[in-house]
Amino acid sequence: MDTFYNTQNLNLEQKVALLDDCKAVCFHWRVDKLDCSVSFRRERVEMTFEEIKQKLTEASHFVVINRDFYMMDEKKHFEVGFCTLTKIEYFLFMHVEDEKMFPIIEKYGLSPLKH
């Protein structure tokens, strides 16, 4: 079962800093876009990391997840990112290996959510 971490106590500045820390050590990241006036399917889009970070707001859905299920050719990892929750939605996904993520979790004082 995936483990979600509590990010509720982080302010917007801390979330941006956490994203920067994760980007520095991630092995994969991507941006998807969902425009339901065109399609009900997310599409991968080309966007710089700085561009997607500008879309993060207090209203965005921000996640840090320790993934238990992942593709066989991938490394065990955390998924970090957000969804804008806007009319046209943008999604940031970053994959960070466990050993590189644990110091970031400690730095920001994140703890697993209870089920």
C-alpha cells in the first residue's frame, strides 16, 4: 500500500523549496495537462520546471507519496508533485529514489498519514 505524507503544515514557500530539493535529485519528472473542453485524457506537455512551479498555489493539491507499486524497470521511489485544481489542470510528477528522499522528508518534518 502506498504511504502518503502529511504536507498540510507546509506553506507555499516551503512547498516550492521542497520541489526544488526533489528536482535536484529526481531521476524522472514530467508535466501533464488536462483540458476537459478538449479531452478527458491527460496529455504530456513540454514545460520547464520553472514554468510548472509558477502554477503551484495554496489551492493546489500537493503530494508526497512513498510508492509501493512501480514498473519493474524503475527504481523504488517516492512520487512528489501537485495538481493545480484549475479549469485547465496541470500535474507535476517527480520520482525520487527512497535514499535520496529520506533526508528531504526529515528536512521538512514530514510524517506518514495514518490510515
